[in-house]
Amino acid sequence: MSQEKRFSDEFLNAFVDNQLAPEEKSRAFVDISQDQDLNRQVCELRKMHDLVQHAYREPPAPPAAKNSGRGRARINLRFGVAASVLLVLGIAVGREISLPTPYRQSLAAGATTTEDTAAVGSNGTVPADPARGNAQEIKQPRVLVHVTNDDTARLNQALDDIESLLTHYRHAHQNARIEVVLNGKGLGLVRADTSKFAQRISQLQKKYKNLTFAACQNTIDRLKREHGIVVRLLPGVTVIDSGMAEIMRRQDQGWAYLQV
Amino acid sequence: MKTMDILDFFLRTREAQRALHQARSRLYRVAYAWCHSAALADDLVQETLTKALQKSSQLRDPKARDAWLFTILANCYRDHFRRSRDMEDIDELELSLEATPETESSRAQIITKVRAAIGRLPQGQRQVVTLVDLEGFSYIEVAQILDVPIGTVMSRLCRARNAMKAILLPEFQQNPEAAAPGIRRIK
């Protein structure tokens, strides 16, 4: 409760929008990940942010009637193509979210396959069901870190934050799990050809077995389709069907959500 | 010295013009989010780009180009409502999206609901939330674009997101349950 007062709504919004100074953010990062209520609030704000982006990703094409011209025709065609791609994507994502496939389950991190399968299998029920898992598993801190940014300074800061979180849990003798989900521009962090952090990621992976990096297949496909880039990932990076779907699944399973 | 100036001017102008055209779709997206009318958004973008091209030599710092463009857009938007105050009511511009067979997909439903929620926000809040979320502007940049104090940006954003949470979160809590029976159907 006292923490809730310490972090005003404005502060939490600024945290979500990455408007805090780095040291302020680092402090808030740990505090928020430990407080369930704050975490929920940040998660909700983040969701609003994502929904706005989602809602206007493809606005309707401007009316063609008024000024007809070559440029306009081209723009309309572009919007049309984008809209059809969006429709196909929409159907795919919709199906994926509502129908988790065995393919998805097999991609889940090996150590916790049973937990994932059970959570997915229960389809809609809260995984924290005392009749199912043991108490220790339920208390395990689980954090999903969502990376959508390719700014070097911010990525560096994000890796620092992740490491400090991992160190914190290790010192606290808590068997935490941290999954870093990369989509959009964030994928650059784990692309073998572009990543400036290959060595650091490899070190982190070696040091912390409870850390996983998960790249979004949709983003990989889009890069290939739109830019002709065949993505090669860094060693040890797993692939998930869809970043967005993964986030929703993890949230349903009670994971904490943080975005950088 | 003179030649350098002229050369520099041309390079800068050409570069600026190319960049302006690239910015078109981004401006349109934000303009559409503000007014929810494709025709009006297109007009506003057209007006913005015309003004921007006329003034492109004024732009000294290319890094500030995005904020500069959106400042022009915000001014055009404000002028539009000042001019046509008697004819158009901003509330009338609220979403007129209707359910069609395509909107049956859950993704389209989400989009419709979110746009409707944004349509219900007061104009100032809608502008702040879309500039921050769609364009990723910092609070300071948004304050400059809309010509309001940064505290106002923060409080508007806060109120906008709280209002959206109140509308949208209950919707999404129902969704998984609503989807479940459809999946289990065998026949």
C-alpha cells in the first residue's frame, strides 16, 4: 500500500513510456517486479499502450475520389495490400491466441514443459490452482521482459536491468524464471548479423540457466517478406510463434510483465 | 562561400522534401486517430505537408523534424475546428464503424473497441495518448507539439489511460470465456 502511494499514476505512466532517468528506472524496475499490485497496474497501462498501437496500425485508406493522381493510387494500393496482409495476420493471430497448438508447447523451455502444458491445457483457468501444482512452483517469480526497441543505449540498459533482476533473485535464493520476448525492432537484439550484444547475451545465458530469449516468428517472417532478410538468430535463442500471443499466454499464467 | 550555401540549401531542401513524403503515412495515422475520419485526416495531412514544404527551409535541426511536422499537424487540426466550429461538433466525429462480416474476427473487434474508447476521450487527452503511443514521442516533445505544459501532458495521459482501462479491461476479461465454447465444439 505504501508503495502504491510512493508510485503515483503519473510515475507509473512515465515508467511505462520510458520517461524516467536510467537510475530511477532501475530502482522502479526491481520494486515493481516485486510488488504484485504495482505489477498489475504497470501491466494494465502497458496493455493500454499496446492496444492503442494495435488499433491504429492500419488506419483505413484515405478516400480516393477527391484528388485522383498517380501518387494517390499508389498509396491506396499500398493500403489495400497492407489491409489484406493484416486480415490474414489477424486470422492467424486470432486462431493462435485461442488455439494453443502442440507446436507451441514443444517450443516452451524444456525445464518447465510440464508446467506450460498444464497451464495451456487448462485453457482459461488460472494456473495457480493448488490442486494441481506444488506450492513452490506457484511462488516461483516469473518475469516476462518485452523488448520492442533497437536503441543501443536502451538495450544496454535493458540487459543491465535483466542482469540486476537475475542477480537479485539469485542472492535471494529464489528460483526465478525470466523470459525475454523479442519482436518488432527488438528482434535486432538477438539477430546474429545485427546484434551488438552477442557476447553479453551468451555470457548471460551461460551464467543464468533460468533466462531464456524468445524471438517472434511473425517478425522473422515479416522481415523476410518485406525486406528479404533471412534472419539468423544467436545460439540458444528459442523461437515462438507470436510475440503478442506469448505475452498474453504468459500473463494468463500469472507472469509479471515488463517492457523495455 | 556562396556556392556552398546554395548547394547546402538545395541538399537540405531535397533531403527535407524526401523525408516529408516518407512521413505522410505516419501523419495520416495520427490524424486519423485524432478525428476518426479518413477524409478529414487526409485533408489535414495534405495541409500539413503543404505547409511543411513551404517552410522546409526553416527546419534547422533534422532531428527535430518529426516533432516539427506533428506541431504543424496539431496546428492544422486546431485551425480546422476553429474554422468550422459551427458546422462540426467534435463529438459527432465519434466512431461510426459498423459491424460487417469482416469485423467478426476477434482482432477486428478489439480494434473497433479500442478506437471507440479513444473516440470517447476528450480531444486533448486523445491527442496526447496517440502522440505518445503511436509515435513514441517523449513527454517534452508532446508538450512542445501541443503547446501545453508538460504537467498537462502527464495528467492528460494519466486520465486518458485510466478512462480507457475502465472501458476496455472489463471487455477483455470476458473474451477468453467467450472464445472457449467455440473451440470445444465438436459437431
